[in-house]
Amino acid sequence: MADLNVPPRRPRDDRGWDGFQHSHPDGYRDNVMPYAGPGGHATPAPPASGPQWVGPNGFAGGGYPQPAGGYPQPAGGYFQPSGGYAPPPRPGLPNLDDDEEPRRGRRRALVALGGAAVVAGGAALGLSPQVRGLFSDDPVAGDATGTVVTDGTSARPGGQQPSTVRTYTEQNESYMGSRAGAALKRNAPSGGRIFASPAAAAAATQVTVKTVLAKDPIRHLASRATFGPTPKVLADIKRLGIDDWLRQQLEPEKIAPTKAELKLAELPSLKLTPTQLRDQRDQLNERGVDPARETVDATIARQIWSDRQVFEVMVDFWNDFLHVAADFDGGEIYRNSFDRDVIRKHALGSYPEMLVAANKHPALLIYLNQTESRKDAVNENLARENLELYSVGVDGGYTEKDVRQAALLQTGRGVADGKYVFHADRHYLGKVKILGFSHANNSADPKAADKVIDDYIRYIALHASTAGYVARNLATRFVSDTPPKSLVDRLAKAYTTNRGQIRPVLATLFSSSEFWAAVGQKVRRPMEYLIATYRSLGVGPEASVGFDGDKRRTPFAQGLRQIQDKLRELGQFPMGKPTPDGYADVYVAWTSAGTMVDGWNEAGDLVGGWRKQFTYVKPEKLVAKPPATAGAYVDALAQRLVHQKLSAREKALVLGVAGVSAGTRVDATFNGAIAAVARTILASPQHHLR
């Protein structure tokens, strides 16, 4: 990723949104100053002349890296990300080689608040006669493909692949190098084949892995393709059949909105455009409306209550894969539009078109500083992430030189009046060659120059390495933390054959035996655990009788905000990762006893119906006809909450919580212990696994 590329995370509350709202006719500094320092200072202006390579912290002579927390820098020098101290830089282009010593076992952490992420070797750029002409009044085409122009540094030479500079391949894989990851690999299915349909694959696949989950294909499908099985989902799959249920889910536009989705009209900012959000900022503030947080609220509501579950799962997948944090300076205006016009529009469509749309959306352009990049001050952040995170992956074959040429090619893209614009006068003209994509890039016509960038984005989105990278991430999401190579290769082939269309890739995944063989091979992340708990308990979107809210927002809106706040405490919420890599999707990244206990406590509150903004099934009503003995009651309650019986050992533990034996006679309240029993079942492995 763009090194140390961490947008600032401002404290959030319900007082409204008061991020940077600079009104400026120049799109180069439209509305917001992303990646501002901890004190909110704007990026300093560039020197009067001379080409510069810049990153989130600005130009040479401007803001230098500060340690997390924004402590003042010592006089005459600046802090390094590793905690050391560097002497003052010499005039001109800075030495910006910021790689830390490699760490084994997991990805290098990104430091917080305004770290530097820029390219060294810019002095050579300044000496190039072809490029010097770019900065005069007359446009002159250069050539960025030569070894002198962007030859990197001794630590990161232009021809070196980023994966050879680091000790990891990509985020999920870096976690799996641990002892826990090795154990998971030993229990994962190693291979398989494709069948004519998902139902045929389910019927023919034998589950051989060790797992506490029931080896029931319907429960397995509901666990992986939704945010948690419910009695309705299981009944729908049984009624329609696996093939028809999936066919219906892959056409979400034909599925009627639920009552909760209709209640999203109670979130006033949700349907507003960026221009409307800017114009109505004061009025929304007076009503306590934060548009970025309402985008998160709406996503949570859809995950819990929407019947378009495969679509919502894919929205969540893309929000991690093509990640733009909700909490960045500009998110209040642009993040909702990015969710609606980029992620949701293309979630089951074409990934190349999604990536093209993202690269023309103000949210991504501002989030990764592309609005600050021009031919005489080139910012590489978006160019790097387009390769490392959004397409081919860090081990996809690109080099540092490719990143720099892509950064030159992408100059000129910006934002003005809340909309995407292309500034031809800021665009680098000259030949580029990136991962096999080459172009003269010498047209002064803005439309033609902009189209070259689109062509490049589509090229990398359809690259063979991108096919493998998307396939591996999809297989990790739906199948296993250690997906079989056979499945990844099959999905990559489907991606390539179908030109990046996602529905055929998902059809291939669900028709593969590896999917059906991987029962119990995924652990719910904190957000998934909590959302599944709401779904399992049948929590409703209406307010409990007698609830009286704060009069500024509806009970539904208040309740969603409380869920979001709880997810923030748990460490995962939609669009929540501050850095561009999104959340890891493997178990070993989320092993935390504290988070687990916090989730159990929230489950206990839900069993008790304490969040009065919603309605609940009373715990003694979860089972329609409660059995008269404790053992049978536990069986029935487990079937209702986790959709299978518990093991004998787990059942004994649950009975122990209530202080009874299996044969003890109990009433509908489990002799007063029903809430404790239900909460314990929701803490079982059967509820943590998906």
C-alpha cells in the first residue's frame, strides 16, 4: 500500500459533521484537505518551481512525518515512522525512502495521522530534458519509460517488485503465516471440481473436515451467503431449492424491499447528492445528522434486515477490497455517493467498470490524494493502491517503476464543485508503459487524455494477476482462510473468461465442491457475529412499546447509531478501517478474548431486549412449544438460535449455567434461567462459525 497512507480519524459524536468545508473554485483544493495533520493544518503549498514527488504529508520543506498522536517535531529535523530521528533535509526533493525493517508473520503496521508516503529519486526527474519541458507554458510530450526518469532508490529500485521488498504477499496471507494459520491449513479441503449447478455440487460433495457444525448444505449455504441464517432464510432455501434461491439472490433488483429497508427513508442524508449535502450542511447539522455515519447506519440495517443477502455480502466484500473509509475528511460529503454509485451499482456486475467508476469518484480521489497530484507535483498514492490493493495485488508483477509511471499517467484527475473533473493543464503528457500497458499519451484533448487513463484502469482490472487476486479474496471470503488452489484457479479463469463480470464467478464458486466441503472453515469477524446475533434473535426494526426517543431522530435511526457505536467498540464496522487495505478476512487477525466477551455481553443485552429502539422476541417465546425437560429445551433452543443441536459436552455446559440436569423439569422461562441459557448458546462455537 502507499506507505504510511493513513487518513486522519476525527472523533465522532452526534453533534453533526464539521469537517473541512473549504469553498474554492479550484478543484485542486475542492472542499476538503485530506490527510491533514493532527492539528487539521492544510498541506503546504509547493515550491515555486521544479518537479516534486509528494505524498500525504505534502511537499519537501512542508509537513514532515510526525509520530502517531501528532506530537510536535523537533527543531531542525523530523521523526521517522520507525520512531527514529532524521536530520533536516537538504533543499530540493526530499529523501523519502520510508520502508521499515521487515517483520515476520504479519503485514507491516501503518502508522497513524499524516505519515509520509512518497517516491524518492525525483532528482532524476528534474534533470530529464524531456520532462523539464512539461513545466513550461508549452505542453511537451515526455517519455516516462526510460530508466532515468523514475529509477527509484537503492532500497526500492525502479525494476524491483514490491513483494520482494516486503515479507508478505498480501494482507490475509500475512496473518496465515502464524501457528494458528498453519493449524487451519491442515484442516482445510485441498481440492475439488466443478459441477453443473450448485445443487449438484452440494449433493455430490462429502464433507470430510473436522467441524462442530452440522454437515447440512442448506445451513452451510445460509451461513456463507448471508449475514446469518434465520428460520425464514432456511425455509426459503428448502422451498425454492439451492439453485433457484441463489438465482433469485443474484437478481437483487427483483427482490422487494423489507420493512426495514423502507424505513431507511428516516435517514435524511441517504439519498442526497454531494452537492445537496454541501448546500444543506447547516440544516443537517442542526438536526444532528452526520451523512458519513448515516451511510454506515444504512449498511448495518441492510445487513440485518434486507432479503437481498448475497448482494449485501458482496457489498461488504467490495467495501473491504476497494476500500474507502467512512471516517475521512470528505467522507461526510462523498462517502454515501461512493457507496451508492460505485460499490452498490457494480457489486454484482463488472469489476472493471467498478474500478473505473471509483477512479473518477471524488471520494477515492480525495481519500488517496489524487486531487493533489499534477504533472509538476506527482502524488503516487492512488496509483500504488490501484495496483497493490485494487487490482493485481502486491505480488502481481508490477514494479516501483510501474507505480511511478501510473502516477504520472493519472495526473490531472480532480474534483470541482463536488464533481469529478479532468484538468488537462495538470496532466502529464508523454509515453508510459505499465505492466504491459503502453500508450503515447500525447493528446492535448482532455477527453482523449482522460480516456487513456480509463483504458489503463480497465487493463489492470482485467490483468491475469487481478483475476487471481480477486479469485483468492472471494475464495477466502466464502470458502476458507486457506482456499484450495484448485478453486482459486477456477474462479480466476471464470473472471477472465467473463471479462470481470462477477455473477459468473459467483456461479462458479457455488458450483464448486470446495465451497460445499468447507463447512465450519470460517469464523465470524466481530461485525459478522453481532449482525448474525440480531438476525438469529429475530430483532425487529420497530421501536418497543413506550419508547420515547430524543425527538431529533427517529427510534430506528437512534438504534442504528447505537449498533454502529457498539461495532466501533468491537473494532469492526462497515467502511471502518482507516487505511486503504480494508479489514482482514481471516480468523487469526481477530483473535481477541476481550472482543469476544464484549460480543457476548451485547448478545446478552439483545436477549434481554435492552435496546428499546427495536422490538424483540421474548426469550421464553423463542421456542414456540418449549419442552418440559431441560435437556430437550436446550436442544430446541439451540435449533432455533444456531440451527442445529449442540454436542453432548456443549449441552452439559449450557445446562451447568442454569444449574440443572438434562432431566430436570422446567417451564417456558427455564425456571428463570432462559436469558442466561440463550446467551450461552450464542457464545457457542456453532454461532461463532459461519
